[in-house]
Amino acid sequence: MPHQLDVKNVLVVTHEEGDGGRSFALSYGLSLARAAGAHVTVQAGTVRLDLPSAHGSAVVAGMVAAENRRLRELAERVAEQSRADSAMAGVICDTDASQLSYADLKARAIAQARVSDLSVVDADPSVVTIDGGLLRAVLFDSGRPTIVVPRGHDEFRCERVIIAWDGSAAASRAVASAMPFLKAASEVEIVCYVGEKDLSRSAAGADLAVALVRHGVNVAAKELPAGRDVAERLCEQAGLYHADLIVMGAFVHSPFHEWLFGGVTQAILRASPTPVLMAR
């Protein structure tokens, strides 16, 4: 990489729902921390089950206690593996495998994210699953950038980076948050989709390119027709460019609005072929 990656504190948020599935965010976050020489904190918590109906039945109470114990053991196993993997990678790692109520687990993730340089989470766009709720909380409430890691990506890279630029405040914050990665990249491409929204009063992609060149970023800008689906076009462009990372602003609507109308942010979380750095 042309420049040392200036990232010092990385938070990886995983959540054990009981299926024992692999967290690609964990592998990716440790790889990122190793590349940057950063400290990593792994929050591998799990939700404590508390069924009101269990209080009047010894059988049900026993089943709930057994499930809580199983989930706690799985989370502790993730934390133990994280410590072992980080030691092998030469990365300093703290872990938190607390079993809390969902509200407390979410609050702890947000609090930790607010004192980290960035958070790393697994891609799960669903607004009805626990993981999806944690993703949304960290992404939209932490005030810090988040890298969303799709399945299959366990190694951090940022040789080639795409910026999805629309001149918005969210896109501007994403670019500012991604500056360490943009400086470290060999090539950066700014993509501005024409026809998706009125950009007549926004800074053009070429203006952003000039500003980034002053920071030593090797960058080019291009305008492309938006077509019918901006998210699909962006994913296609990421594939053609062989991008290691997409940088974009995040937008949120009500869950009902996103279910009814979709949205670029939601679509990218579902379909991105590469990790995405988002900020809001």
C-alpha cells in the first residue's frame, strides 16, 4: 500500500444466535487490525432469554436456563477463538462475551463503537433479526464509520476503492471517514450516477477528485447513467473495477418504507459483492 493505514481502534461486533455460523466480520476485522497495527475489540455477546411464561413452570424455566447456558458457551467460544487468532496475528485484542438483554447488548455495542475508529459487522440487512437490528444500531447511531462484510470475505484489502458520490452530507461524511483507506489505496475511482437525483447544486465528482488529490490520493472520477437500479449498477461497477472496498453514505427510512420501496442502502447491504464502508 502507498501509505500506512492510519487506524488505531477497531471494533468487531458479532452476535451468537445459536447456529454457530462463521463470522466473516471477525476474520476481516482481525486482518484489518493486523494490516494497520491497530487494537481490536471483539464484542461477541448474546441475548439473555427471559420468557415470562417460564416463571410459572419449572420445566420451561429449565429449558430457558439450558438455552441461555448454551448460547453463553458459544459466545465464550467465539471470544476464546478471537483471542487465539489475534495472538497468532500479533494483534492486541480485548473481548466481551456478555449475555445481556437485547436493549443492553445494543447499547453496549453503540457505546463501544462511539470510541472506536470504525466498526466491522457481518452483512445482515434484515430488520427483523437480532443481527440486523445490531447492524442498523451501529451503522446509524454510533456516529462512526462501519464496514459491512459480506459472506466469503475474510481478508482485508483496500488496493482498489470505489466511492459512490452523490454530493450529499452522508456521502461527504463517508469520504472523510474513509480517508485512511483512500490514502492507503493504490487506485480510487469516484462514481457519480447521473439521472438518479438532481445533482445540479452538489459538488461534482471531479471536484471531489481534485480535493482528494491534494491528500495524495490516486483518484479518477467518472459519470455513469443511473439506469433503473443504482444499487445494481454500483455492484456491477465494483465487480468490473475489481474493487476491494466500496465507500458510500448510508440513508435510513422507516422499516415499513424500506420494505415497501427498497432503497440503495438496503439493496447494497443485501447484494454487495465486496465489503462496504458506510457512514451517516
